Amino acid sequence: MAGPRHEVHGSTGTFPTEHALVEMALGGLRLSNVDVVLLELPYGSIAGILSPHTSLPGLAVTFDFPAAGLRVAPKAPSAGDDVALPLAFCDGNPLVFVEAEGRPTRPFLVDTGASATRFHERYDELGAPLPRKAETLSMGAGGGKRTSWRTDARFAARLGDLSFTLTNPTIVASGGEAERFDRFGLLGMDFMFGRRITIDPMAGRLLISREATLSPWKPGASARFAIRGSALPSPFTYEETVSEQRDGWVQIAARLASAQADTRFEFLMPDGWASRGTWLVTRPVASAWREEQGRREELDRKAAIGLLAKAFVPFKSLPGEARLEVLRARLDGRSLSCTETTLPAQGPAGEAALSLVECPSEPWRTARLRLTSGGTQVWELVREGFDDGREAR
């Protein structure tokens, strides 16, 4: 039952809302008199957002991203080699203090619901401006929208004693007179995925594992993708097989086949959260080569990507409203949690919709990429064995 109206603060603005006290069940744990706010959410297929430090008072909550688990306990595990940080709160939101790319230390929100780290414009302005790549919209709870820019930047950052690398953070436009001055950005899943993070409000601390551990990408592991669509002369099959993985790098044997040709080569790329989200022509190839009649031919990145271009249809995303939906899908019979993001785009024949499905527990994060225009499937890359239970739209 809805109660009094209050204002709440989100990543894209301040919104009036109603509060209510409800009962909740989380696994075998039952909770009474949980204070919830009623807000429009920018997501499909989920009923709400759980705020562990407010809905689970007095308990330590551990997000174990490498194990894809959530643990709730009366006290936090031993810190061990984890980094322990003082935990501050503002309006119930956990804050930490970040130093990035020569900018001074400022408070950032810890947000497991954000896919990417965001800088507010005023934090970007405290240092050399980051190169802006494309304009988009950032969505937030409460129906808020804010103009944003993707960046093309990779640089060192610090969180207490923890040093890490930020890749392509998003810059969010300042919000005018109503802008909050208690936070200068937020740390998203691009920082957190692969780490263990414990929120321990009773002890007033946040524990973060020093290293990010990604799911294993074992030599011999492979993934096959079907590539098809009305803009291609014929369908293709694309296969990647891991040859070697070590010291933050992965070597991949690639094969692109159609009725007309069979192209094979190998390439080396950095192995990290960002690179695992790339696909086909977006792979960050550092070096590449192929064997021709027993001789090794070196390829630069442009030449290597050019071998795959025959199976690709150029498009670009456009500023506009994005839709995010949580999916329960299957891959070769295994159950997976995935997200589908749909964006407005420009395709070869004009306006289009771009749909991207990612399954974060998989080394090959991209499960499906689909470009549609006027009800026609212009281009699609989909992993063989992937099924979200829906027909192609």
C-alpha cells in the first residue's frame, strides 16, 4: 500500500515518489517492513531493484561476481587480501572516493545496476577533457533521461589502495541548478564484474577484491556464430577457437565460411571485460597472421578485420531512448542470465533498430546482435545453441 510522497535522488535526477512498507522473501530469508519506493524503472522483465544496505539492515551482503552468487551473512568474511575502504552513505546510497586520470579525489556512487562507469561533466572538467565518441541517453530509475557521451579513453584510476584501469567511461551531462554536489559519478559493472564486493554497513566498510577474475577461457574452447540477413548475398558461419590464453592476452583462431569461400587466420587481443564484449569486426586485434602454403603471413589490424568485412553490414547507433530487458536464455541446454539492449540505429537503408544480447558469465559475452528495419531482419549474428525462447522479430 502506498504511503507518503517523498523525493528520491537517482543517477539522472530527483523524482517525487511514494514509499511503502512491504514483506519480502529472498531465498530462505523473509523480511518484514521493508521500506520501498515506487518508481518507473528503465528495465523490462524485472519487478524492482534490491538495495541490500537498506533492505537488509544489520547484514553483510557479498556480490560474488566470479561465482555469479549473492551471499547474505550476519558479518562480512575476513578481508584477507581484499581492499577495505571506508563506506559513506548519502540518501541511503553507498559512496566511495575515486581518483581518475589526474583528477582530484571525489565521491562516486557504487551502482551494481549500471552497466558502465559514468563521470558527470563537472568531474570531466577537473582534468583534460576525455575524447567524446558518440552521443546517447543515460536512463535511470524514475523515468529520468540525461544526455550522455561515450568516450574513447583508457586510463589509470585509484580507489583507496586499489589501482585499476577504466576503459571508455560515459560522460553524463550536468543537470543544471538541481544537480547534486555530493557525488561526481558512479562506478558501474565494468569495474565490478569479476570481483567480490562486500557491503558491510555495521562495520562501515566496503571490501573489494584486489584483482578481477573472469570466467576461464580455456585453450580449445570455441564458439560458432551464424551470420545472415537480407543485406548479405549469402549466409556465413563464423567460428572462434582459443589457441592460448596467458598474461592478460588471448590468441584466437578465426574461421569465416560461406558457400563461396573459407577464410582462416589467427589473432591476438587483450583479454578483459571490455574486449570480451566485442564481436567480429570490433575485436581489438593487436596482431594477426595466417598460414599460406606453409608460410606465415603477417597481417595488420586493418587487413585482419578486412577478412571479416564481407560478413558485416555497416551501421551506427543513434541518440535516443534505449530499452533494456533481462532474459532467461539457454545455451546448449544450459540456463543463462542475459540482457538485451535495443537502440535506435542507422542502417544501410535508413532508420533501424539495433538489438544486442549479452550473457556476462560467458567468455563470448555477445550472444546475438540483430539489425532490423521496417520489419525486415537486415543483419544478424547469433551464437549457435543460443535460445531465448522467442522467434526472430
